[in-house]
Amino acid sequence: MARHYDAIIIGAGIIGCATSLALGRKGWKVLNLDRLPAAGYGSTSGSCAIIRPYYSTLDGSAMAYESHFYWNNWADYLGGDDIDERGLIEYHNVGSLVMKTEANDYLRPTMALMDQLDSPYSEFTPEQIREKLPVWNTESFYPVKRPDDPEFGVANDEPLPGAVLFHAAGYISDPQLATHNIMRAAEIAGGEFQYNAQVVEIRRADGRVCGVILESGESIDAPVVLNAAGPHSSKVNQMADVEKSMQVKTRALRQEVAHVPLPDGYRRETACVTSDSDIGLYTRPEQGDALLIGSEDPPCDPHEWVDPDDYNKDFTEQWRVQVLRTCQRVPNLGVPNQMRGVVDLYDVTDDWIPIYDHSDLPGFYLAIGTSGNQFKNAPIAGELMADIIEATQKGNDQDANPIDFHLKYIDHTFSSGFYSRLREVNQDSSFSVLG
Ligand SMILES: Cc1cc2nc3c(=O)[nH]c(=O)nc-3n(C[C@H](O)[C@H](O)[C@H](O)COP(=O)(O)OP(=O)(O)OC[C@H]3O[C@@H](n4cnc5c(N)ncnc54)[C@H](O)[C@@H]3O)c2cc1C
């Protein structure tokens, strides 16, 4: 006889685990299935795990600001500080220093959003930037170029006018451990996890979802199935035949993140996350005395859309491009011969805003399109998904009447219609990983 659950979640990444925890706390019997051997081994494991409150939209920023409090009160969220034999993650709440540039309108719109949300920040002069980050060069090189451009590395006449330090920001020590923490909490709430279990078919009966079939041939029953398959989301949507009717779709984007030795003079005590649209990069300190360098996807870099089952997992010239761009900002940064870091995938929507929604197939739900920027939001996304699923299963029409969601720490309510699969592409988005 087939096993039966209240809900099956495809994926045990941070989004799938957080949704399992939230549904478990509502009393649901949940099974997470993952094709990989453990929780958080998919794209979550490659995450830079940066926490920051600024997005391009008010609702996006509100959820991100709220997430800071979840990470700061991690044991409360999990239900105890002894729930995981591997220990709990650390949130390094070091702030994020964002350079004021032409590309971000010198952060005027961002500061206006932070004012609306009462999210604290401090404006920095170039001198204060150099005090905090002594190795930082505050010249401007905008627009972002590739190293083969003859103007690459040539500073503009005007230096950067300054930066803004956002205080509700930092990074998580270990994104995979964060997922393991949530998975253990979900197990305490009654959740089950099955690994090396690839879903190959979404089953239907009477026009509704009724379960899944695994590669092993096993059939499992559930009236609710959630697609939390990360960069494989589009493939899973195709299995369920729900993609055609979606206004906003998802696809996998290849990314390279460089880890290079910290330059001499980099002071870990005052270091923070940096975001720099002048050179198209973000950085943060990484374990092992390294500097982590990620791309903000400047227009001069081609997007590499890939098949998540068949892409190049080796570093390419892009790794060197990112390191050389950083050398503009940090002139004494060495460029090692050995490339280290991460090659992984984002699951990107047309407007780089995720989809948290139901679908046209009753009982089939979507927590996808996290666009390189939803690690931080996962605990809230899980609770939002659990509320959407519960309300929809009780008969609410999520398209006509999307539920409201209250962010308890910052006392802000937003409509979940913001994350609808049927939305018009949101023109307020940055159309980049910045969301
Ligand atoms: C390089 C990089 C840097 C990032 N940096 C940041 C950052 O600094 N801050 C931030 O907030 N966000 C960041 N992100 C984004 C964040 O990490 C993701 O939004 C988040 O981890 C996505 O989690 P997920 O659970 O949706 O996906 P995943 O972790 O990919 O989990 C999906 C799971 O589904 C499984 N799966 C897929 N198909 C099937 C199937 N058919 N059957 C069974 N299982 C299946 C996979 O094996 C996988 O484990 C970054 C992402 C990357 C790649």
C-alpha cells in the first residue's frame, strides 16, 4: 500500500525545509523528498548567505528586513538551542556597506524604503569607508567593464561620493548547516525526510494532484505537493504541466563565486559585507582567511542560462573577471593561479522576484524562482507558503483573494499577491540578484 502524507515537498533545500517546519507546526504530516543525499546539498550549499534589508520594492525590503530578526533569534525560531547535534549557525551581524553610485541613484530610493520600514542605516563619506575598510580604493570606475575593454581600470574624474552602511545585515557562517538546523526542527514537528529520492512524475486524479512517483517506481500519496526544487523548478513544473499558464516563469542561471586570500591590511574586526554597483560586485569575509567575491550581474556580462542537469561545474574566465574587477577597489589584492570558490545555479524568474503561490493544478504549490536572493527569507517564505497552502486547501481563491501576511517583528503586512505566478513582470525590480 502506498504511503500517505498530508503534503509532499519536492526539495530539502532551505525553502523546502522551512516550509516543512511551518506546516509541521500547523499539525500537518509532511514528507520532504530530495534527489540528493542530505538536506541543503542543492543550490543552498553554494549560497553566499548574505542577509540585508534593501531590495528595490517595499514588500521585498520588508520581508528581507524581517528576516534579520529571525536570524538574530535563531534558537527561538527553531524552538531551542539544542535541537541539532551539529550545533547552530552563527549570524555575523556586521552590516552591509553599499557604495553610492549612478547605477543605484546614489541610494536615495533605497534610503527612502529603509525610512518607511524604520530599518537603520548610516551614511559614510569616502574617508569613513577607508577607515572601516583600510584597503578600499574609493575611486569610481563606472560603468562596469570587462578586462579586455581598453578603459578597464581607468578611474573616472569623480571618485565615489560615499556609501551607506545598512545595520540589519551580515552573513551566515554555513548555509548548509542552517538548512540542517531547520530540518532537525521540522523533524521535531513531525516531518519526515527521504533522500536519494528523485521525483519523476506528479500524479493526478479527478483534476487534482494526488501524489508523486519516484525514480525507484514507488508511488506516494498526498493531496498537496509543493515544488521547492530550486534550479530544477521548471522541470518539476513541466512534470505537473502547470508552466504554460504561468505569467512569470523560472530558469536556471549559472553563477561563479570567487574565494581569494584576504589582502594585507584587510581588518577582519571592522570588515563587513560590501555591495558595489560601480564595479558590479559584492564581497564578504569568508572562512579560511578568504575574501568572497560574487557578481551583481552587470549588463556587460552575458547571462548563462543552463540546463540544471547539464552545465559546466568548473570555473571559467568569469572567475578571473570578478577578481580583476575587485582589484580596482582593492589594488593590493593578489590574483591567485588556483581558482577557488563556488559554481552553482540561481533559479531566476523574469523579474528576479520569487513565486510563492498555488498553481492551476489544484493541490500543487510553488515556492520557486528564488533568483539568488531568498536564502535570507527562507524562514518567512516557509511560513508564508504554509499559510497559502492551508488557506487554499480550505477553499480560499489565492488568485482572486491573495492572503495577507503579517511580519511580526517589524509589524508590517503585505499581500501575498506580490509573489503571484500570474503577476505582471514587476518593473520596480532591479532585474538582478539585488531583487
Ligand atoms: C552562488 C549563490 C549565491 C547566493 N547568495 C545568496 C545570498 O548571499 N543571500 C541570499 O539571500 N540568497 C543567496 N542565494 C540564493 C539562495 O541560496 C537560494 O535562493 C536558496 O538557497 C534556494 O533554496 P531552495 O531550497 O529553493 O533550493 P535548493 O537548495 O536548490 O533546493 C532544491 C532541492 O530540490 C531538489 N530537487 C530538485 N529536483 C528534484 C526532484 N525531481 N526530486 C527530488 N528532489 C529534487 C534538489 O536536489 C535540491 O536539494 C545564492 C544562491 C547561489 C547559487
